[in-house]
Amino acid sequence: MEVAVFILVVLAFVALSGALVRLVRVPLPVLQIAIGAALAWPVRGIHVEINPELFLLVFIPPLLFGDAYGAPKRELMALRGPILDLAIGLVFFTIVGFGYALHWLVPSIPLAVAFALAAVLSPTDAVAVSSIVDKNVVPARLMHILEGESLLNDASGLVMFRFAVAAVLTGSFSFAAASLSFLYAVAVGILVGVAALFVAAKLLQLLNRIGGVPAEAQVLVMILLPFIAYLGAEHVGASGILAAVTAGLLTGGSGVFRFLGVSARMQTMSLWTTLSFVFNGALFIVLGLQLPDIIRHVPPELMSLHPIIQPIATVIALTLCLITLRFLWIWVGDIAAGIAARLGKRKVEPFGLRVRLAGSVAGVRGAITLAGILSLPLAMPDGSPFPARDLVIFLAAGVIICSLVFASLALPTIARGLVEPGEDAGAAEERLARVGAAKAAIARIESIAGAEDDGEVPGARLAAADNIVAGYRRRIAASDEADEARAEAREAGRLELELRLAGIEAERAAVRDMFRSGEINDHTSQALFTEITLTEALLRGRKARK
């Protein structure tokens, strides 16, 4: 009963936060964390113990799957160089640089434990990035890099975190074994994600062939897909996060949605939108619920000089250290990319100083870091306490909050003026796609309208086609006393519905071709597919009622 009440309370405040964010000028994740902290702060406030493995299973697969599905694959592929550079290279650079800096700043933390904290802090949070970063003020190229990096660096960061924890527990570390394990986790995680998507497609295809299967059953297959990918990869010791991301990245282009009926497609899109909002909000509220308990148990190592100033100063210093390391890596990588482009006689598009700084500040931490650090073992193999466990948990939580606050406050100032005013490139692309789809529909309708079948009312097909193409005619209902006119109107209505459905199929095929050829990206194609699906559902509903 207590668990049910807790879930209902969290859901209620997720809904409330969606309304409050309109009244206060605070990013939604920060507001939700503050709500969680307020719920837990009183003496009799809400307290919840997080099981890290359950936390990762419930929240991370669906959220990362949804972000990966909605990510613009064309842009991610074009920017794969800088994305992989940040998702892998920056992770290792952060582990080394931040690990030594933390050990120097807080000597009571053993170096291996410092590396473990650095590893779990190295991934940026895809959910937090998309919630904090305003796409209207950050250049599109930088936004795509941040999205791609945050989808991929979770796997590399958590794999290295496991190696660092193992080194603490065993007292030894093998670079060769760690490298092989890393490659295994990445490669097998990708393969499991592909396999899970293949299984889901085959299952949907089977349900489609059976016929008469409720749309809810098809939707359930899509909902279970990220969880199947995650659990399958974790079962074989690979990266479940990377498996869920892989499944999400490939879902849009795999054609799996063609096995879903119209109703199932509508329900899937609507349900995923709702689940993303609910899971996002619940995740940050649960994160906020942990803060008061963590703050109440500030480790004594951080209170030797001052009980308040020293912990805050340490967290701020570590957050600035992460931002600085990130800035240096982006700067050097940008310079190296420019040199390589000039040597290859290719066009170079270097980032300016403000864009590099915006990219550094936008690397916020979130749920992955919290779940990872809470999974630290309580004791060593000999039964002694895990060294500095409470201390690194406090520091990780502090850096999460501090990075969110820094990004919320600093990004609007840093990014102001980076995006030139005018029509958004995505809006222009969508406008052109609409024109192309409409032209394809008109051409298809006109080609069908020219051929009349035997038994049709003469001119009815041309009249229906003209009504659709022109866009301003409406079908005129026959008078009750004119049986012949009424029959003609029914026939014209039937033909109009058939022509409209044919035009919709042409629109869908045109949008699919433009997406596959790279003329439009995922955001544009998904917006158009959603509108086409809704229109088709309305028309088929009209057809069923006739």
C-alpha cells in the first residue's frame, strides 16, 4: 500500500511540475528536483531507498530508447567523428584528469575510488541534456553532437566504472583485460540491441498475419522492446544501455512500424510521449528525494575546516574541474579536426570560443551518475567498509545538482546570439517536405481520377478528385427527395475516401523516400508521419461508419 501511495504522489507532482514550470523561470528538471527535495526534507517527509539495478531497469531503457528513436540519425551519422571523440575519448580523459584532481583535492579518497567516481561522472545525461538545453539558442550542430554523445557515453562510462570498482575490491587492475571487456561490452551490446529489434519485428509481423489482434497487443511489443534489449545484454555481461540505445536508433529506419495497424501506430506514438514525460519527471523527483538524506550525512572529511562552506566549495570546485576538462578536450579536438580537414583539403567548420564554452557547460550529469554511484558495494571482500563510500556518493550528488544549476544559469547568457534570427533550418526542411508530399498526392489522385470503372456514375471520380486537389470544394449532400442525387453523393463520397486514402499512401511513400535518401531528418519525418497517420485514422473511421 505504501508503495502504491508513493507512486501516486510522485505522479501527481510530475503533473503539478508541468503546470508550475509555466509560472517560474526555472528549467523543468531543476524544479522537479526541488519538489523531490521538498517532499523529503521535513521530519516526516517521504523517504525511499533506491535499488540501483531496479532504478536503472525501470527508468533508463525506455528513456534512452525514446531519445535514440527521436534523435536525428542523418546528423548523428554526419557528425560521428566528434560524437565518438566525446563519447569515448573524453570519457577516458575525464577519468584520468578528474581522478587525479579529486585525489589531490580530497586525499582521504583512494586513487582507485577517485577513478571510480570520475568514471561514473564522465557520462552526460541524455534526458537532462534535452531538458536543460534550449534548442532555439544553441547551434544545431552543437546540439546534435551533445545528443549523440549523451546517448553513447553512458556505456563507456559505466563499463569503466565497473573496472574501477573491481580494482578497488581486488587491489589489482589489468589494462589488457579491461580493454577486452570494454570491447566485448560494446560489441555485444550493439548486437543484442539489433537482435531485440529483429525479434520485435518478427513478432509484430506474426501478429499482423494472424489478423484481428488488438492494437494494444502490438503496442505492448513496442513498449517491451527497450526492456528486452537491456535485460538481454545485461544477462550476457554486455552493456544494456548501449543495447537499448541501438534498438532506438535503428527502430525508425527498420520499417518495424509497417507491421502496426493505424490504431496501434497512433497509440504507440501517444503512449511514448506520455511515458517520456512521466518517466522524466519521476526520475528527477526521485533524485530530489535522495538529496536531504545525503546532505544530512555530509562526511566529516568535508567538514574539518567549515561545516557548510567546505562541502559546497568542494562540490563547486569539482564541477568546474569537469567543465574545464571538457572545454580543453573540445578545444583540442576542434583544432585537430581543423588541421585534418585542411590536410585533406576539405571544408572546415571550427567552433568559436563561445560555442566551445556552451558545449562544455551543457555537459550536465543526471540519473546515470546517481544510479551508478549508489551501486557501490557496502563492504570489501574482507568485510571492512568500502573506502570513502559515503563521501563519493555525496560528491556525486552535489556535482549532479551543481552541473544542472550551472547549465540553467550560464547557458542562456553564453549562447545568446549564437543562433541567427530567421527561419529555422528544420522548419524550412519541413515546409519543403510538405510541398513534396502534397505534390506526390496530387499526382497520384489525378492519375487515378482519369480512369473510371464500369458502373460508376459518370464524372463522379473527376468531381471527387477535383474536390481533393483544389482543397476548397466540399461534397454537397443530396436532398432527401432526390434519390438519384443521393445515390450519386454516396458514390462520390465513397470515391473521395478511396482517393484520399490513395493520396495518403503516396504522401507516406514520398516522405519515406525523402527520409531514406537523407533529404529530411528524423524530426521532420516523424512530424509528417504523425500527421499522415492521424488523417488516415479519421478517414478510415469515416469509411467504417458508411
